[in-house]
Amino acid sequence: MKALLMYRDRDFNLEQELPHHALALIQDLELDTLVRAMSGDDQMVFNVARKALLSGLQNDEDTIHHRQMIAKDCLKNPAVVRQLYTLAEEGFEGKKNHHFGFFTRYPGGILSDSIALLRTFIDVLRRLRGLAEEHTGRFESEGFTALFSMLKKEFTDDYFVGVENHLAELEFRDSVLVSARLGEGNESIDFVLRLRHDKRPNCFKRIFRRRGWPFTVRIHERDEAGSRALAELRNRGIDLVANALAQSADHILNFFDMLRTELAFYIGCLNLHDKLVSMGAPTSFPQPMAAGTREHHCRGLYDVCLALMMGRSVVGNDLHADGKNLIIITGANQGGKSCFLRGVGLAQLMMQCGMFVAAESFSAELCTGLFTHFKREEDATMKSGKLDEELGRMSDIVDFLAPNSMLFFNESFAATNEREGSEIARQIVRALLEQHIKVFFVTHLYEFAHGFFDREMEEALFLRAERTADGNRTFKLIEGEPMQTSYGEDLYYEIFEADSP
């Protein structure tokens, strides 16, 4: 039994390793703000959402569309999906409600506990099937259609009756019938549990049957050694059955575990969607394109983490970067450049993991890897200078880059003078473009930005943070030539004129 809600043909692996640069992505894109909003204090949802976002870069278009269709079903039927998740959790947590102590070392204890656990599972499975039968017509995605079909097909009334009969049989309330034979040294071997077809003979048979059995051994109630020997014989007889029943319980337990794990991703989507809708922030399902097509355009894209932290909708931006390999973003401080960069990166991760994005519309090519190189605060424990630290991180990133990766720079290589920083950035970016790496670069390095502008590269796009004549920021990005000033005078007047008499 498989849920198949994350992939068409395999389970979601919650134990898979994260990309080596996962911590940088979490820090630079403030990813945990998004994951916390998705989790709603549910640790399982938090773990699954984080793993899904960071591992989504491995997904192909088919997997993304598979998840998108399921997510759309979830948004149409949130109450049913939450019921399914609650039942899956109840089934998985059922094992904790049974005592597995010292006696579970022995076949008898294993058998008893497995019977109790399976009865709990059967109750949950019956309710899962009931949900499937009641709500099948409301779901259209392949994932939910297959899941509901499996629940209805596998867990019929006949199945439940058969399981209950087998469990009642395995309680061995009257006696256990076991056969064995003698081996070398008269040791008992080849124990086989036998089914008793005539447990309680009727009155007629009891009257006319022969008195006593040909071979009977009775254990005195005070004979502890004999009782232990008899218990050992019983355990040897039911050993295979006990193990088989325990494996059956584990099989169903694994199904509940996988079902709640894969549903947790969609519960996270529901939680996030509810928060964004309550703030009036737009969402949309993106259109993923094949890697290498260099398609990238959106409308109303915003930094979802900024919106979540502020508790309200924020300014969105449009991007028309089809056919572009290099997007350089310049302009005034506090103009929304870094927020836009994070918004693009978060949208890419959200798209490739199969969920909606924080934009009115979004379409982009898939990338084989997403990397960030953001400026870091000064570290007093650093053994080398800040520029050395930046170059060291850049070297680490290069080791894992592949064609059609995306790399986001935010004020990189500004720890030295303008000329040296611009030359370093220029050489690195040129090398990246030659290797078919798409680059987004937020910078105040005028020589670097304008140097690429002067080359009139068709594959380059230049955006600038908009600033009105009176110095106000609109937090909108417009296409335009990089400007030499970064409007430091704005800060001067803001600070010193406010103090002037």
C-alpha cells in the first residue's frame, strides 16, 4: 500500500540528505519564516515542508504537475484533507497507546500486542475507507483518485470480517494445537501451528467419544519448571505466526506513517494559503518550463516571508526576463532590491516543490540548482578578511554548480574598493555565463553594473529600484540604466536635517 501523493511511482523520503548549501539557502532566503507559517506548530509539517522545499530542485515537470493538481484538490476540499491527516496521525500514534514491555521479547507477547494494535488499525482503516467512499467525487487529481480507489478496493467489508475472524482465532482462548517431530537426540523440531476445526465438540460427541486421550501430560499447578517448559513449547509453536502478524502490523503502520508524511506537505500548503488569503496577498499556481529555455516572467511577485513577518500584503513587482541569463539590480538603498531577490528565489523553490507561489502569475524554467551568495555581517572570530571569506564561499559554490543552475548575489564583493570589487565580480559573472548559469546580481558596484550595460548584451536585463523626485521609495523595480549614485544624500538629510533647529 502506497499513498503516492508526492510522486507518481515512489514514496517521499523524509530521511533524504539536504543539498550541501541548504543552510545558506535557509539563512539568505529566510526560509524558516515560510516553513513556520506552513507548519502551524506541527513539527511533522515543519520537517516535511522544509525537506520538500529544499529537495524540490530535483523534481521534473511531471512531478511538479502531479503535486500541483493534488494541491488544487486540497484547496477545494480543505476539511476532508485535514480529516485524512488526522486519521493518518491517529493510526500512526496508535502504537504508542499499546504497552510493549518485557513480554514482547517472546512470541506470546508479540502475538498479543500485534492483535491489539491491528484492531486499532482496523478501526482507523474503516474510517479512512468511509471518507474515501463519501468524498471520491469531489477530488479530481490523479493522486487522490488513486488513493481513494486503493482504500475502497483493499479495505472491503469482507476484508474487515476476515481480519476480525483471523484475530479472534489467533487469540487461542481455548488451546493451541501444535505439531512437532523428534530430531537427533530426541529433540523436538519442526514445530507447526495447526488449526483446530473441532474446538468444542457437541453433546453427542462428548457422550460417545473415548474417555481421555491416548497421550496426555498434565502439569501440576505448582510445577513451575513444567509450566515454563510448556510455555516454551507454546512459544515455539506460535513463533512464525507471531512474527507474521507483527510484520503485518508494521506494514499497516508504515502506510499510516507515509500517508501522514505526504499529507503533511499539503497541510502546510493549506496553512500558508489561509494566512496569505487573510492578508489579502495574492497566490497563483506557476507554470514550470523545461530547464534551459530561459523563460522567466511574473506579475505581482512579492517576498512571501516579508509579508508573513509584517502580517499584511506587500508591494509586488513584475519581471520580464525571457531569454535573459543575467539580471543586474541596482538603485537606492532600502528600495526593495533584496526583497525582490528573495522573492524570486522563494518562488523558484515553491514552484519546483509543487506548490503555489506568492505572485499574481509566475512562469519560469526549472533550474538544476539554486545557490545564494549574500553579504554576511562582520564576524569577530574570522581568521581572514571579509573579502577572503566571500571568495572562499564563492569557491565552495563553484564546486557544485551545474549548467542551468541559478545563482543569486546580494551586495557581493563590496568589501574592497569599487574598482577591485567590480573587476572580481565581472570576471566571476562572465565565467558563470559561459557555463550557462543564470545570474541575479544586486549590487552598488557602478563600474561592474555599467560595464555590462555598455556591452549591450541581449541576454542581460537591468533593473533599478524606483525613487521619486522627493526621495520616496515605491519599492518597485523598473528597467533602466544603472546610475552612479546610490542616494547616500537621502540618508544624510534624513539624519541631520531632523536634528537641525
